Amino acid sequence: MKFLLDTSVVSAPALREPNTKVVRKLQQQGASCAIAAPVWHELVFGAGRLPTGKRRAALEEYLHTVVRRSFPILPYDEAAADWHGRERARLEEQGRPTPFVDGQIAAIAFTRSLTLVTANAKDFRLFDGLEIVDWT
């Protein structure tokens, strides 16, 4: 495994107008990718918040037949929690707190030596030593 995909990247192919650059990179690199358990949570939660209907059904099918079958889901484990706790304390001391879930995702990427793939690089730039790439 080489890449950890953020929610923004996993959801890109399911948009009404998919980002072709992201879709192409996923086709090329998909076997080298995983997602974090907090990303899976965001995807399931986001789809579940939609009203019952065609769009929700299509997204839920995409999640379970494409995403779940294509990418391993990596847990937020003890090593990730330790790194996240230290990074969170460091950033808060600097007056730069970050969203908790972003810290979880960053921690999973960092502790597994994976490059985080995101369309929202600014949300992750403050984390020390985290390798980030934007496929958009």
C-alpha cells in the first residue's frame, strides 16, 4: 500500500460531474490505495443523511459495491491515537487546532507511512511529517 485516500477523493467518482483526473488516478493507483476508518464513517454518514431516493440509493450502492470492495479500511489504532494526541497538543499549543477527524485520518496515514491523497490539502498541511498529494 502506498496511498491513503481522503473522503474528498473517494467521493469524487460519485459526483454528478466526476473529476476525470481523480478517476484516472484511481484507475491507475487503486491497487495501492486504502481508506481510513474515519473516512468510511464520513462516507456512510454522508449518504445516510440524504433523503431516501435514487441519489441516496446510488451512493450507498457505490460505497458497498465499489469502495468497500476496492479499498481496505485501516483502523484508528493505538499508534495512530498516540501520534494524533501528540500532534493535536502541539497544534493547539500553537493556537492552530484542527478538526478531530482530520487528525485521525492524518495519524493513520503517518503511522503507516502512507501518502495522504486529498483535494483539501490545506486541511492537513499543519500536521508534522505528513506526506500529502492532490490528484485534482
